[in-house]
Amino acid sequence: MRIGILTGGGDCPGLNAVIRAVVRKGVKAHGHEFVGFRSGWAGVLDSSAVELTVDSTSGILPRGGTILGTSRTNPYKGDADGTELVRRGMERVGVDALIPIGGDDTLGVASRLAAVGVPVVGVPKTIDNDLNGTDVTFGFDTAVQIATDAIDRLHTTAESHNRVLVVEVMGRHAGWIACHAGMAGGADAILVPERPFDLDDVCDHLRARHARGRSFSIVVASEGAHPVEGALTTKGAQVDEFGHVRLGGIAAWLEREIEQRTGYESRMVVLGHVQRGGTPTAFDRVLATRYGVEAIDALSRGESGVMVSLRGTQVTTMPLAAALAEPKLLDPDLYATAEVFFG
Ligand code: F6P
């Protein structure tokens, strides 16, 4: 087979490790050929592709980002006949099957293609860890480690200045990064999209802490966190091709409000794309490698319309349609454990 690989959506540490694994196993064990489409689905539509070989993918395991580039291009945007456009792009490059690596948007396209007979095996990717059907996505561990390192550093400056430090981390629909990094970094409050917060309660936690003699606090907030009676904070109303608005600004709002309500000097930090940059952790390198190997094995077995998935310690496959039906939201038990340490 001649197989096209693409990376779509936000970049994520571990993408290159998946590409390397797919090509290495696919060439050595199955005798396949590979091309990489440039910039996600955009490369399929434009037939912009590069040959991928064992040699050309050598040395990319620890490299962040994606050697193929990425985009949020949606072949089905508006009234477009996405299936026909993708089929034509594949034909021009002589590709029989696809391995898209991406989050719910990229894999949503993959699922639609598979439903009409295009051979596709997806690989789930998101630092947000909000994809159902897999216990964890690669990139999440790296993002959590980066956020935890940042919180550790912010602790010492917060303590020196007797300040409240508000840290905004990624997480549109789910607070996995906030909860894990907040727990690992000993945050005094963690605000997540799944649990709209009452700012008076948050301020009470901080006051109680100060009353116990602590002169500083750390608040971690997902970009998608919002007050009970408030909307998401966004950067304008513009949406991408999948209809998502750009989030951001909750930490700036919290900094202002907390300082006004409590009188404690406050500062905010937005970690932003630092969380997606740089080399993957060892855990993410291994997970991405296992995903890549399973993806090419599954495609070679004749599977389609599935994505690879981690269940416990086993890497397996599951139907894309089922995996994408709902986002994977934060486990309430985990949040309850984190709450023990608030205030
Ligand atoms: O990949 C998901 C994500 O990390 C979200 O948490 C965030 O809202 C989004 O990417 C930001 O993406 P960008 O600014 O790169 O388009």
C-alpha cells in the first residue's frame, strides 16, 4: 500500500514520534510506501506531499512540533464535497489509505471519510487530553510537566512578594491540564471548564489561607474556565474552520477581580503555547511510538474507521464514531481529590 500521513489541528509534542513509528514499522514489516501531506487536510486538498522514508524520518523522535506542518483546514467547510476533494487529492498523489493524526476535528473528518469507504486509521492527539475512547493522549504528559515546572517557579516569586499568582493553562472543554498541573504544583485553587466557579468562594479560600499565616497563593485556571454567571473569555468573535472561537483572558480577569475583592496584590501568567512546544517527555515518546506502530498494524490488518487507543496498559483500536461522540471531561473524583488542598 501507499499511505498518506497528515497532522492536523494544534501541534503537540510527540507528533514526530508517531510519524517515525508508522513509517519504520510500515516499511520494515509490511513493505508499504509513505507520503506525508503538508499542513494537515490542506495538503491533501492541494496534493502537497513529501515522500517519507526510514531515512527521512530518522532522528525526529525527540523533536517537538511536526515535520509535516499543520493547519485547521476543514475539507467539509461550508457546502464543500469534502469526500470528493479528499479522494481527488489522494488520487493525484497515488495514495490508497490515510493515517491522520489529530484531535476531534481532524479525526471527525477521518470518521466521515471512513464512513464512505476511504481506508483510514486515526491517531488521537491533543495536549488537552479531552478525547474519549483513550485513557490518555500523547502530548498531555509533556504539557502537564511544563505547566508544573512553571507553577514551581511561580511559587517562589509569589512567596517573595506576598502575591496571588494566577496561572492560565490550556484546556478548552476539559480541565485535565489544570487539574493535573495544579495538583502536582500544589495550587490553592483550580478552576476548570466542567465546574463553573463562584469567585466569592475562591476569594474565601484565599482569605482562609492568609488567615492561617500564608502570605501568597497560586490559582490555576483552564482557558475554558468561567464563573457560574459569566461567559467564556475569548479573543474576539472570529472562529476557525471548525467553528471554534479563540479562548483566553480568564487569568487577566481573575487577577483584577481577586485583587479588588481581597486586597491581595495579584499577578497573572498565561502559559499559552509554551505548553505545546519543545521535546516530548519520555512517556509521550513511548505512547506516540506505540500509537504509530498500532496504527500501521491496524491498517495493514484491513481495519478502517478506527483510531488507536490506550486502555489500561494495552494499545488497541476503537471505532472513531464512538470515540468522538462526546469529549472526555475531567473525572469528578480526581477534582474532589484536588479540592482537598484548596485554601
Ligand atoms: O489543541 C487544543 C488547544 O491546545 C486548546 O487548548 C487551545 O484552545 C487551542 O489549542 C489553541 O490553539 P491555537 O491558538 O494554536 O489555534
